[in-house]
Amino acid sequence: MKKSDALKLQKASKVIHVGGEPDNETGAIMPPIFQTSTYVQSSPGTHKGYAYSRSHNPTRTRLEENLASLENAKYALVTSSGMASEMLIMHALKKGSTVVCSNDCYGGTYRLFETVFNELHNFIYIDTTDIKLVRKTLTENKVDLLWIETPTNPLLRITDLKEISKIAKENKTKTVVDNTFMSPIFQNPLDLGVDVVTHSMTKYINGHSDVVGGCIMLNNKAFYNSLHTLQKTLGPTQSPFDSWLVLRGIKTLHIRMKAHEENAKQVAKYLDSHPKIEKVLYPGLKSHPQHGLARKQMNGFGGMVSFYLKGDLKKSKKLLSRFKVFSLAESLGGIESLIGHPAIMTHASVPEKERNAMGISDNLIRISVGIEDIKDLIQDLDQALEKV
Ligand SMILES: *Cc1c(COP(=O)(O)O)cnc(C)c1O
């Protein structure tokens, strides 16, 4: 199947077919892993589009075609990690740029900005769910880039992407959305006017907790070229084998996201009615303050659920050591259910005062709901909560 035909496909078919053309030479239905660093040239400078695998590799190209189609983008760039993608975007900005960022972004993003790129650029952290504040910040400062995560991690707060893109365009500010939590199945920011999308492929896109990777999708050719040149120059490319694993994992992305969401809805409902839980955060719950916006801009509510336990750090720790099906671990988006303590685990690099002000307190717990049988997940939550 040709890529041009495939663009008309539905997502459930795109994940399987785009970039998945049979091998030209042998007819093998699955693409080979081009485990090669270099390519033979017929005369100096004459080659088939591939000269060295730091800049191009056919396995990576196939994955990039697939990813671009899922975000309705012209270009996709696959990198060695989600952080590598973020690094490339930051390096593509002119020195001295002003970047406005969601204040409860991924902890690693905050660390990257505050410990590496603060030497080059100026960072302002605001609540991007507050449209008035965004408008004020963009009109009062010359902002080069607006970095948005929606839903945020771990508080699952939602930013209105259509509205914010409009304001950004009026102020000539480029917008980036870290779309890791929704995957391209549940949210397509480019369709809502956003300029650039990034993902940690380590999470839902690969989905099997066995690869680290990142990607960037966009429509602007000049910006794509500068990102690709930076990747070639700095070197954070993904290995052919890892790209092949992601190509394998992505085939079930559509069906996995549905299964994650189905389970997450039930976990959220169960926790919401549990007497030992103070509050549940899940965009699919009617009680979520932005449930309406979530319905409007997302095609699903995702597989991440956060909740506040009634109690303190001691109780939270006690609860977290009691699970048998859920694993206590960082990361998210794999087929297996994970549970974690954001303040100690994923968000330790955010200063305590700021953490508490945001709501990432000692009794906040985050779940990445896997695709196991829901009965086993509920039973595990039940037995663990009973003991605290
Ligand atoms: C994990 C994650 C990242 C970083 O990606 P890596 O693949 O771990 O480098 C960035 N943003 C979000 C939202 C993430 O969950």
C-alpha cells in the first residue's frame, strides 16, 4: 500500500499499514530491520537517499511515515528519547528566546529547561489552562515559544488548544504540545492549530515498556529541516532495532488505547466512590472541572488516573507497598498497570514549595492503568486500600 493511499485510512488501519509496505526485494510482509550504519554509493555523492544512519535509516523512515500520518502531519522525526526531542526543539530556538511553559509539566521537562537551557533562553511558568493569563503573558512579553502539556502530569488539567493556538498566532508565538498522555489516537493538536507535537514514544506509542524513544511531528518544512540538521549534528537518533520495535508496538496502538481507557474509566469510578479516597482526577469523570473541554478536544479520556488518598505521606507509602498486580514504578503507557508517588518519584526535581502550591502533595497517587482484566485491577486496589 502506498503512503498517499493510506492517508485516507482510519487510524485503526493507519497504525497497521502506513510505513508497512511489503519489502520490495523479497515480498516479506514485515519490514526488515536495516541494521546498518552506512550505505554503498555508486559514485561519490550518488546514493539512494541514505548515506549514514545518524541522519537517515530506512527502518526509522518507515516509523516516521506512520507517525506523521497519525498526527496528520507532513513531517515526523524519530529521536532517541522524549527528552532528546525536547532538546532538539530547544536548540532550534534562537539564543535568548522566551519560552512560556505549563507549570505542571513533566518533571524531566522542567529539569531540562531549568538546569540546561536556562543558560540560553528565558523561561516563564504559568497555568496554561487559564486562557486570560496566557493572553496577558503573550501580549506583555515577546514570547517565542509556548510549551503546553495537556492533560498535564500528574494533575490531568486541560488546556484549550484551539483557543490558545489562536492567541499564540495573534502574537507570533510558536506552539508545542507534548501529546504523550493522549497519544495520536485520542488527541491531534496540529488539527487544532498547534505548530509542533512531541511524544515520548517510550509510553503509549511503543506501549510495551521495552524501548525508550521520542518523536516530533509538524507541518513547517523549514522548522523540520532545522530539527533534522540538529539531530544529524548532535546525534540523538534512534537505533534501527528500537525503531522496528516501535513499528511493531504501534500496530496495536489504536486497540490498546481503547482498552486503557475502558479500564481507566472503571478504575476512576471505583476510586471515586471509595471512602478512603479524598478526590479522583480523571478527565472522563463528570466531576472533572474541564470534562466538557476534554469531550470537545479529545477523542478519548486516556488511561491516566490520579487520586488523593485521605491521609499523609506515611499512609501513602504504606498503600503503595501493598499492590500485587500494579507495579510500583515510574513511567506510564505500557500494557501493564503502574502506580506511583509523583512527589517522590516523577516530580522530585520540582521544588517542594512549588509542588505543594500546584497540588502535587504527599497524598497524591498516580496510576497508569494497563490493559489487564479489570476485575484483577479492582481487586488489587480493594485489598491494598483495605490495609491502610
Ligand atoms: C516520559 C515523558 C517525557 C520524556 O520522555 P523519555 O522518553 O522518557 O525521554 C516527556 N514528556 C512526558 C509527558 C513524559 O511522560
